[in-house]
Amino acid sequence: MPEDATAFAYRNGGWAGVIAGIDPDPANLPAATAWAQQYWEELHSMSAGGGYVNMMMEDDGNQRVRAAYRGNYDRLLHVKGRYDPTNLFHINHNIPPS
């Protein structure tokens, strides 16, 4: 399928991975989070450069969202501006209306 046929641009990837820092003790959350972030940073240079937005954390930010959509991001900005100009659907990895 062509990269621009859908919002998801990484159609030629061989695999997808999820890094989850999980511990049953809430006191270990900072250490588990730091471990997961460091692991992601170490692997990222060998990746395609983006990801799948449904596997991203809330605070990953707009740069990661833009990287996830690659060249489709500008087209999605236009769609968002046309169909959701008030940004009603914003409780996600948001693409703000243009």
C-alpha cells in the first residue's frame, strides 16, 4: 500500500515494538519510566524514525506525532481544519487544526 494511502505512513516496516516500563510497586514508577525512555533512546537511531500513535505516551509531544505521520502530517492538518476546526476531538495525540 502506498505510504500516502492512509494516515499511517510506515507501511514498509518489518516489525513494531512496544517498550513498557512496568512494576507492581508504584514507588518504582520513576525508575521504570527512566528505564523505558533510555531504552527507547538507545533503539531509536536504528528505527524508521517514527512510530504508531496508539502506542505512544500522553506526553510524547507534537514532534513525535509529526514523525509518526511523516509526509502525511500536512495533509492531516488540512483534513483536521476542514472537519474539526474547533478541535473537538483533541483527547488523543492531537493534530491541531491548521
